[in-house]
Amino acid sequence: MNLEVAKGQNLYIDRDFSSLTYRGIKNDQDYSLRKIAGHLWKMENGTLICQDFTSKSGNIDIDNNRLRIKVSDDEANFELNIVKDRLQIKT
């Protein structure tokens, strides 16, 4: 089965789906098939563009059981982790 994603369409690839894929999926992060799962993507010109915020100073990581927000600069670091019913903040 082939799944065609239209240009501009957003797509979330569930971790359970990654075991069903057999070919590489072109993406702007050069992620492998296993790493592509669990992220939000947008199709642009035949390439999936990661919509999860990522930069040199921070990132947001979301999956079914966890939310992690990490931000840092030259003067401070901040990390927020939410796992099920637990909240952890590091500064």
C-alpha cells in the first residue's frame, strides 16, 4: 500500500505505524524510519518538513506519554518534563 500525502498537508506519524514502513521517507531532518515516528510533519515539494520546534537554543519533544520542553541560552537553562501525572522543572 502506498500513502500519498498532498503538498501542505500536516501528518503525524504514530510510533506504531513505523513498523509498517519499508522504505525511507524523505525528510528535512534526515531521520531514519524509526526516528521519524512521533513527530508532526508537513509535506512540501516531496519532502516532509518537521513541524516540532527545534533550534540550537531549544526544542520541544512530544510523544504519547511525555512532553519535554528544553530551552537554553548563554545565561540560563530551562527544562520542563510532563510524564503522565508528574511534572518536573529544571533551571
